[in-house]
Amino acid sequence: MKNLKQLPPRSKVKPSDTWDLFSLFADDQTWEKAFTRWEKRIAGYAKYRGKLAEDVGTLAACLKFDLEFDRAGERLGTYAFLKTAEDTAEGKYQRMRGRFTNAASRAAQAASYIRPEILAISTAKLKKLLADKRLAPYRLMLERLIRHKPHTLGKKEEKLLAMQIEMAQTSGQVFRQLNDADMKFDTVRNEQGQWVELSHATYGALLHSPKRSVRKAAFHKYCRQYTDHQHTLATSLGGSIQCDIYYARARNHPSSLAAALFPDRVPVSVYDNLIASVHQHLPALHRYYDVRRRKMRLRQIHHYDTYVPVLADLQTRHTWKQAVKTVIDALQPLGSDYCGALEKGLNGCWCDRYENRGKQSGAFSCGSFDADPYILMNYQADVLDHVFTLAHEAGHSMHSYFSARKQPYQYYDYAIFVAEVASTFNEQLLSRHLLKNARDDQHRAYLVNRQIDAMRATIFRQTMFAQFEKITHETAESGEPLTVDRFKEIYHELLNQYFGPDFTLDDELDLECLRIPHFYQAFYVYKYATGMSAAIALAERVTRGGPKELNNYLNFLGGGCSKDPLDLLRNAGVDMEQPAAVDTALDQFNRLVEELDALI
């Protein structure tokens, strides 16, 4: 087509718009030489096998070797991954990544004896070993490993559990194949009169259509496939839940929820407090839906009316340089060290900025210990959300940047529980900055609405998902079968609670619970809600505080995994074992709803 705008091939992208991976490897040839050396070192694991209980020196030498090997592997794997992301169709880098993955798998097998050998050492001897100064650099690592001793079985039982890993993934694989490959979703005519093939990606875009008939058609046609496959999907999800329960019981945990929270030392009360606090603030959410209904001039509000912007006609544009300046201006409360390093990275070689043919979709931050914390974007100047995405990914990158500089390799990689705090914190500062500089009431209302929808999606919706996971696992643990009708019954009750008495619930919405991929990684989604709540509380604390509050937050960013997640957050100034952080976030949500109602 004559006027069709095509994406450029990777070879035609300006180098100034791409990342420079020199901090990892100068070029592919340098990577190849390093990979050859690293691969040969796999054989080095054999010299320590069966000897870790003999003396402290051997154990320390093995741990040192393992960490050095892993650190070198991180650089190799990161380079291969990032080169693959530049153009997913480039076979050269697909092979490079495949070779690394194969070697890493062989290395994991060669090192697989380390954990069971350490856990097989008697408790008394382990205490004596940990007192030796030669193990001081690894003491926290070992203490965390030893925590798993009561939940580790004998060699034969552990071997049987290991043999089940692939089989245990069947439910998730069935869901992904059905959801991503086999389901076909018909077509929908969009607001321009064009027929669009309905898919997971286009469904989200169609729900943002200003034309209600488009949104409604997309919703019902999309849901039809889940209605047609509801029994298979329910069986698949039920199987995944039974698998969670099986492993929790096999490893002597009191429940599947307790088993999931155990690695991060998060008490069940944190999970329960989140749900309780959100329930107390549901009237504010119900009020927002009514504000949205009135502004959109709807007699009834449906689920397909909740994604389109209330003020859809507002146009914004930020070039890359303007976006970087806006983000840096917004993050000034974090000080010159933070902003200076970030500005240099964003204007320099950290970011792969724009879309090219074959480039991985979406956005991500990829930090590593020995290199720059790279960011992939597919930036579009006309999409305000992309400015927020840049701030978000920059938060992850600066988290990696500070942790790698403050911690040794074994303690720099932070847990997922705290990862979303650093990224969402930046979004909060950006939102505050844009609201402060809004052009007029309409612009401010647009920004307020965006912040409300972000909190609704991250705190309220993810908490509803977390509550669903808790109820369904407890139901199965009590011996009650999880049939498709029971899933629908549980989810419908939650929909009533969270959407309120004046919201019109379409029957198909009861089956939404069967299409959420995160449910196959149980008890994960609550971290989104706690992360955003902590970020809002910390943003309030830093912007209203002084040097002490800022220093506490920067120390959190530099903490890596040197402490447990709750302790890192507590030292930064927010205690997630108390409901105050979630309540602070949701009080802000209530104020934003009141402001939006007044503005429009």
C-alpha cells in the first residue's frame, strides 16, 4: 500500500536510539570467547561433590566457585537475552540464547547436589560451621537455605518430587495452549467501520473504544469462547490448585498460602490485612463507578464501560527528550545522585527506545550486577502511558543500579515483593508532578482519572484476585470439589462485593476467573497491591520529609536482598504488617474520586 507506514528493520535504526551493550560485552566475538571459558568451568562442580560436610574450607570454596560461575553466567545470559529482544526473528541470537540455556541447564544439574548436601548436615554441625569466619560472606545465604530444612524431605522423596516437576506443569500448559493457541474469538467492527480480528491484544484495545457498541460486541464475543470451554478451563484451574495443595502438604506447610509466603518470610496476616483494608474502602470504589456512569451518560454501567478513558478527547504528546525531562523533573525529590545517574543513562546508552521490525513487544528493565541496567521500550510520543512506563522501568533500573553498587553479588538481586515498590514509587512522583503542572481543569481531571484507574487495577482488582485464590484453595483444602459451578459461585460473590449494588454484572463475567494466567502461579498477585500501597506511602513520606526520609528510601533501593522484604520496607519507613500503608493508599483513592466528581 502506497501510504502504509512500515516498521524499519533493526539494521536501519539509528544507533543513538538503541542501547549500547558494551558494559556486558564489546561484541558477539567477545561473548563467544567468554561463553567458551564459562562452559568449560561447569566441570569444576565435580570436585566438591560429596565433600561439603567434611570441613568449612571445602564448603566455602564451593560457594565461592558457585557464585563466581553464576555471576559470569548472568552477564552471558543477559547479553543473549537482550540481543534476542532486539529482533526476535534473528536466528543468530536465537541460537546464542539457546546455547546459553542448554549450558545453564547442564550447570544446574552439575550443581544440584549443593542444596541437599548442605541440608543433610546435622543442625548442631551447621551451627558450628556458620560460626566460622570463612563462611561470613555466605552466612545469610546459608541461614535462608537452612530455614527450608523442616520442609525438605529425604533423598528418595526429594527425587520423587523432582521427577514430578514436568507433570505438575500440565495444568498450566493446558491452559496456555487452549487460551493462546486453540481459542478463536471471531471479528468485531471497530468505530472506523473496519473489521478487526478479536484476540487477547485487540480485546484490550477494543475495550478502550469510545463507541459503546464496539466495546459491548468485543466483550460478548470474547467471553463466548470461555463459556464454550468452561468445563475444561475449570478442570485445568482446579488441577493447578490441587497441585499447590499437594506440594504444600508434602513439604509440611500448614496451608498452600503459608507455603507460598514462606520464602519471603511474609506472615499470612499481611495477606489478610490487605483484603480487610480493601473491603473497608469498597464504598469509594463503588462511588467511582457511579461517577464514571454519570459522566459517560449511561443508564447502566457494565464491565465493558470501565476501561475507556472518561475524558478520551484529551491529546498529549511528549517526544523522547521531553519524556526524559519530564520524568527527571518529577523525580527531583530523590536527589542529585539518583537523578544524575538516571538522566545520563536515559539520554545515553541504557534505552532501546523505539519499535522496529521483530522487536520484542512491551517494555522491561533488565538489570545485572556487572553492567548497565538496560531498558527496552517501544515508545510512542502520543501515548501518555508510555511516559509512565518509562518512569516505571526507570524505577526498576535504578533499584538494580543502587543494589549492585551497595551489595555483593549474592545479596544484590531483590525479591519480587519489593520490586514493584521502586517502579510504582516513580509513577507516583510522575503523577504528582503532572497534576501540579496541569494546564486546566480538564487536563487535571484526565490525570486524576488515570491515577484512579491505575489504583483500581492494581490495588482493588488484584486484591479481588488474591481473595479468590485464598477462597478457592481453602475450599479445596477442606475437601470440597472445585466444579465450574463452584468457581462461578465464588467469583460472582466477589464481583458483587467489589463492583457494588448499582453495577450491572453480565452473566459471562462469572467466568473471568477462568482466564487469568496469574492463577497458575498462585498467591502472586497480592504483591502488586502491596507494592503499590507501599510505594504510595513511601512517596508521601519522601516528598513531605527531609534528608532522613530520603536516605531511608535510597538505602532501601541499595538493600538488594540483604534483608527480608518486610524488613527492607520497614527500614524505609513503611510497615506492611500493619494496615496503615494500604489505608493511606486507599484514603488517597477516595480523595481522588471526590476531586474527579467535582471537576467533571
